[in-house]
Amino acid sequence: MSVVSTSSPKFLKLNNPIKNYAWGCADLLPDLFDIENKDAQPLAEVWMGAHPGGSSTLTYDENELTLADFIALDKPAILSSMTDKHFGELPYLFKILTAQKALSIQVHPDKSTAQQGFQREQAQGIDLGDFRRNYKDANHKPELVYALSEFQAMNGFRSFESIIDNFKQVNIAQLNPWLQAFELDVSPKGLES
């Protein structure tokens, strides 16, 4: 029997965690969403989802639950049977970002690499909060940007040829062996090496 019935509420208010990263903006989220920010902290990201690093919460049957715990009550009814069967969890994390300063470069793995890396770091016993941790979960990170205000984003890397040309222009003798090796193997593997 389904925990979620036809008499259950169709909409539930989510309380979403806010991540305070140095590049965030102190006033944009308070202005847009009437959020209090007494200490003028940089409010960088609002997370809406069931991620273990910052799950939304909600009240259901007078109980405060994480979104992940709520979904676990009846995955087929809450996620849909198709989403439950295919993913087994909420398959995305929705974020609202406010970038006051430039963000660091981000390189996201594909799904297979993320799963392998996460399993490896779990087996090594590296805590999820440890700065040495590369894989906080087993998911890839496809992203979509929808800017609500002026925003400059860069996507991708220079072409291999452009990378080689730039290194030749700076002419650093200590890098020449690696540059020559890369020229012999102009590929992602060559660049990694």
C-alpha cells in the first residue's frame, strides 16, 4: 500500500540549505527571496534536493523529514515508478547560485568515472568532508545555467593546438620534455600525461 495517497498534499514546502562560499553575494538572495542575512555572509548556493551534503527538509504528517527520507517513504509514488526504477533516487540537485566573485574551475566526471571514484574513496575510508576527497557522491554533474542577471560563464577548454602554441610562446625550458611528449600524443591522454 502506498504511503502517499490521493488525499496527501500535492505540494509541500521545502526548506532549502544555503551554502556560504566566499564567492557568494551577501544581498541578492535576501533581496529576491526575503531571506534574512544579519551577518552579511556570502550566500552562494541554495540547494534544492536530497543530496547528503545538504538535503532540503519538509514537514509531512507533522514530522520534519529530509527530502531523501520523505522520498524513501514511497519512491514509486513520489518520484514516479519510472524514475525510481531508472535512478532509485531524485536524479538531480537544483541550485540557485549568486556569484559575486569568480568561481574556481570545475571539471566534472562522467557517470562511470564518478561511480568508480566514489566507491574507491569510500573503500579508502576518506571522510566526505575531507579536503582530499574528490568524489562526494557517485553522480556525474551535467549542468545548465539560466542567468537571472548579467553573468559571464566559460565552458570547455582550449583546443590541444592552442595549448601547445601557448606553452611554446612562454618557452619554459623545464616544461619542454612534457610539451614534446604531448605533441607526440595530441589527445586527452597526452594532455593528462
